Amino acid sequence: MLDGVALDLATLGIAQFVHHERVSSTMDVAHTLAASGAPHGTLIVADGQDVGRGRSGKRWHSAAPDGLWMTWLLRDVTVASLGVLSLRTGLAIAEAVAPHVDGLVGLKWPNDVLTADACDVDAARVQPWSSLGKLAGVLVETRWRDQSLDWVAIGIGINTRIPLDADRESVLAGRRVAAVRAETPRATLLAALARPLLALGAGAATLSRTERAAWAARDVVVGREATSPARGVVVGVADDGALLLGDGAGQVTVHRSGSLELRD
């Protein structure tokens, strides 16, 4: 049950559902449960988090009732798929929330989910970078036992309303905050995301042609000038999930780590 809506856990593929009113972080809870033997498909949802976190140690605003804050525990994950797991997660979220968002739902490497007041990706790419809003973020953490992958925890935050606090612009590192359409039930978002996300770990080591086309149709950073992880113009993503940057002279560099920062 979430917000009074019953969840058909078996149909959704959720092996164990844990709902807290407030926690430090759903990611912390997930790792504790996993260490105690929680199965693949365990889902932890919290109405609020005290120390929700994102990539590169950034803090994710996660007050009740501003969003859907959750961590999914995956055990059926191949090591080969880890390189593109983050991108596949972002794509799964974008496709799940798109019916509940006005405008375009876009993607920024490797997994940020954004919104743009645009009819298509080409229109979104020419808008000022600061005009796009951050709708959802992802944090993927792995745990190993010797040389074997033990489990993967995928933390996801989806804004269901714009935070009311006056400092919201700084909460997400200066990005405008976006949210799904008002009154969208959290259970609806969760149900749309469950099966696609739980199947991600069984994917191949590289993005398929279909996945690359789906990513390109939402990639709002192509053509924008990057300042990190290196200077250049965003060309797109490779089939192994790497970021491709062009130097303006026909050379393309490949980046598999770091944070993508853009000039407005």
C-alpha cells in the first residue's frame, strides 16, 4: 500500500516492499537489508529522507511529500551490464514518467532526467541550459564479495511537486527543479517503473540499436559545450555508455567517468 493505493507486488515483480515514513537514506536501508539476505526485487520507499544523496556526493532534496524516494535492490545483475546500467536506469525512468509530464522528458549523461518546455529533442537542445528542469536523479552503488558482484542498489528520486523551501535552487546544485504533473500518484510512477527496472541487470554489455535510438530521442545535451569531464561539444553516447565529446576539429574523445558539466 502506498498513499492508500494497493500495490500488486507479484505482478510488479517486487519480492519485498519496505515503506518508511522517514529514514536517513533509502540507500542506507537497502544495503542493510541486502547484507541480511534481502532478495532481488526488494524495494525501499520513504516519504522523506534526512540525508538523501546523489552522484558525486551531492545532496538530493527529499522532504515529504515532495517526491518518490526509493532504492531498488538487484541481485540478478551481470558484471558485464554494469557499464551501461546507469544509462538504462535513466532511460527507464524517462519513459515511465513521460506520460505524466508536460513537455519533453530529456536525458543528460549518464542518468539525469530533465524536462524541457519543448515539443521535441531538437527544440530542447537549443534552449538555454538553465531553462531545463531536473525531474529525477539516480545513484547506483555496488557491493562485492571477493571478486563476485553481490548486489546492486539503485537509488532514485523523482520530484512529484516543486519543493516549497526558498533554497530549492541550491538544493540541486543550481538546477531548476521540475516535477511530474500535479496529483500524479506515486504508486502510478512506481508501477510503471518496476518491471523495466528490475530487468535491467540482465541486459547485454552494450546498448542495443533500439536503446541508443531511444536515448538519442531524449538526449538534450547533444551540441552543447561541455566544461567537464573535458572541454568539447557533446556528440552523444557510445554503445558502451561512454560520453563522446568533439573538439571542433573532427576529433572525438571518449569519457567513461566523471560528471558532465555544461556551459549555459
